[in-house]
Amino acid sequence: MVALKLLRPIDALLLPPGQTSRAEVVSSTPQGGQFNLVLRLAQQQTNPTAPRAEISATSPRAIANGTQALIQAVSQTQLMAILQPGDKPATGPAATLTRLDPGQFPPGTTVQARVISQQQVDQARFAVLAKVLQGANSGMNLSLTTNKPLEPGSLLTARVGAQGELRVPDPGRQVLQQVLSQGLRETLQRQGSVEPLLNRLQQLASATTSQTAPANPAQSAGSTAGTALPGATAGDKLAAQVQNAVRQVLQQVATPAQLMTSKGVEQAVQRSGLFLEPNLTQLANLLKGGQAPAGARADGTAAPAGSAPLPQPALAKLLSALAALPVTPGAPPLPGADLKAALINLLVNVQQQVPPTALKALTLPPGPWAQGMGPPPSGFPLPSRAMQALAETPDLGSLLRMTAALLSRIQHHQLQSLGQSQTFSDGSTQTTWQLEIPLRDGQQFNHVQVRIQRDDEATTRKSAEQTPFWEVRLAFTLDHLGSLQAIAKLYKGRVNTQFWAEQPHTLSLLNGELTLLRDRLLAKGLEVGEISCHQGTPPQPNQALQQRWIDEVT
């Protein structure tokens, strides 16, 4: 990237601030330690017959004639230029491909290319020439036909389909992916694992067990008395509101016995926090129509039959009321009553106990993935982040930071789910749900990460309803077995399963249970394909889009 300065103010009319254009270096002349450049802008789509405009600018370094660049006007006099690699004259013309060789571009491969030129063939088709930017085929030209115009100089990211076609999302989707990538970076830097927070909350809950709880929960809302935080000073009291919020978070934690039943798994997934926002929208729609779920108001009181539409409560009060609802094993939770809602309620209550002047100093330090400007890893599972220093500091500030860190971790899973769900131009779709289920086994806390992927082919006239392809991945770490991942793939009643373990002893134990697993799958009416065990870690799942995005201007 090169910073340029316009020599003629009138040239700012050709490229107003904020606009981007592809350009070619016509000449480069040294002048007083700088280099005077003449840049020829690309033709405008609105008037392709007009002569190509030229602008003059100074550069801190020499740029060879004929170099292609993507330039953007930062201000009335400043430009930023991104030189295009491989666009300088070479010893020979680049190869142009009219079809993709499956050996070089296997199905599922992600292709990134830069649009070089575009020509309209008819009213519904455009001929596009694009240059591959990565991999062994970098520098090759692709001759493409598309039904959507593509601006020369724009970045094209696509996936190779089963028939060798390039499946390209719409430009709006690519902009959304860039926003998601920024959110993934930020949440990954701030996220923290679930175990430190749950261990702290369990300590606080145990410390308050000996005290008598108020008969009326509403009375505790105004009380400021509480139990001193373990190891804290005498002035650090745990308010009654925080005590209730702590218990509400712990109620959302599943047990191994619960996950042994399909109902229990369904409830644990619903309570993971992944669906809080759509569930709140559903709840708001119910309240607008005067239909409180299960005959309850937002404050938990009964709604009389035939009553008027319910008023919209404040979000903080609504989350507090939802978190206070009892957890019934085996019963689906009400919309919005989940782990994320309980954590937000805890965060709000803890913030109210921390002096405003102290809140500024409680920013969670970046994680080890914050080095450099690259986007976060998009793999599964999400790395753990043990905040040992915070876990050993028993004060409200560390409790607040650990709560915020776990909320960021849940948000990261939500953004991963949204970023990996995709609808392609041919009508096929890929939907991904990535989440984390906290577990309590006695006095120990753990978690299991879940990734569910559904692929649907485009509907056709011959078959209006297609059979989806399912893939479920589980990742967890057990004390004596180490890291373990399981992958199950289901299509048309046939299931294939893989287990991956890092420790040889765990691998031996898994191999001894494969026959039992096959029998249980057959008893469920499934056709069983391959069941295998492997040492190490599995390859990353096939995703709709590569999660590496190039920032055009930083």
C-alpha cells in the first residue's frame, strides 16, 4: 500500500473522497526525492465510450510503468494505492482458463480472484475476466460468465461447486462477511472460558448457603446487604441482587445425566445462549399480541384471560425476569430464558455494585490471538482461554471481567454461526450452528463444544423437497482422556462416525466400544457406514466461505 498526494486540485473532481477506482501507472518521473506519477483511471461503467481520465500524483517511491493499482481517495488531496501483485508485464501472457480442472480446483475449494475486465454479452449475461490471487494457480486468468455485473478491481471470493462451477455470494453478503470478520476478531480477543467463572460463582453460592434467603424475592431487589466476597475486604459486600443473579446462572448449567436423553440435549442447546436474540424477538411479538407464553407476563405474574396487550418492559427488567424463571428439567425454556440472558443479568447487577470511576480500568486484556492485524482463526473448536490471574482475584472487578469474557465467547459462537451460514446463487444453502454447553459433574465444571452443519441442495421441478446432509461435531476435554472430538455425518438414513483422540490410551478405549456403538445405531433404525478412530485432530470442516478477508484500505 502506497500513500499518494494529488498534484492538481482539479483531479479531486475525478475521484471524490471515499471513491475507489482501478488505475494504471502511465509514467513515473523522479522529482526532488519524490516520484511524479501519471495514473490513468479505468473506464466508468456508466459511460464506457468516454476517454479514460488521467490524474497526477506524487509517490514516496518509484512505481514501474504499466503497474496496475487499486486507488481510493482518502481526502481532497490524499490517495491510497494498493499495487496489484503480478500485474506488471511478464515474460509471457498468463494462461486463461475457460473451465476448471477438478485436479487443480477440486469441489469445495475456495477461490479468490481479482476482476480485471467485464463486458456485457446481452441483457442478462456478463463476460468477466478475473485473475487468481492465491494458491498454486495464482496468476492464472479465469474467463467467467455471470448474470450479475462485477466492478473491475473488485475482489471475488467463491467456492468450486460439484460441477466445476464457481458459486459466488452476492456483494452484499461479502460486505456482511467483512463486518462479521471484524466482530469475530473483537470477540476472540475478549473471550474467556466458562470454567473460571462457574467455579467463582459456585464459591459465591456456597458462601451464601448458610444465610436465610428473603421470603419475597422482590424485597431483595432493594437490599444492599449481602455476603462478603471470599478473600475480599470487609467493604466488598455481595448485594442480594447479585446473589440471585449468581444462582440463576448456575441453574443454566447442564449435567451429564441430562445429556443422556434427547429431551435433555434439546433443552441444553436451547439454553446455550445461541438463540437469545431471535427468541427475544419472538417474545416481543407475543407480548405485542397480548399472548404471554405459558400464561405468564414479562414480570412472571399470571396474565388474566382476555387481558389487553402487554406493555413492553425495559430490556434489563425483561432479562432479569426471564433469568428468574425456574429451570424445569426436560421442559423447553421460555423464549429468552437461557445462559446468555442470565449472564447479561449478572453483568448488569455486578456493574451496579462497581463505582463508575473503576469501570474504566476493567477492560479485559487482549488474548494471544490479538497479535497483528490478521483475522481470527475460523476453525472448530474455539481455543480455551484460562484467565488464571482473574480467577485468583476475589473481587467484583474480576467477576465482572470474567462474566464479560464468557459473554464474548458466546457472541463469538453466534458470529461464527452467522458467518458460516450461506445461500448460494444456485439456490443451495448451508446452515451452521456453533455453540457451547457448560457441564457440571459434581463439583467440577467442564464444557462441550458443538457444531451442527446442514447442507441443502437447490430444489428442482423433479424433486421439490431435497434430503439434507447433516454433520455434527463434538469437542471436549476430559481429565484422564485428554482432548476428544467426534464427527457424525448423516445422509438419507446412513450415518458415518469418526472419533479423534490425542492420547493413545484414549484411542484404545474408543476402539473397544465401536461394536456397542454400531449396535445402538442399528437399533435406532439407521444404516451404519464407516465407524473409525484416529489419533490427532480432525481436518477443519468444509465451510461455505473462507473466513480470511482482505481489507482493501486499512
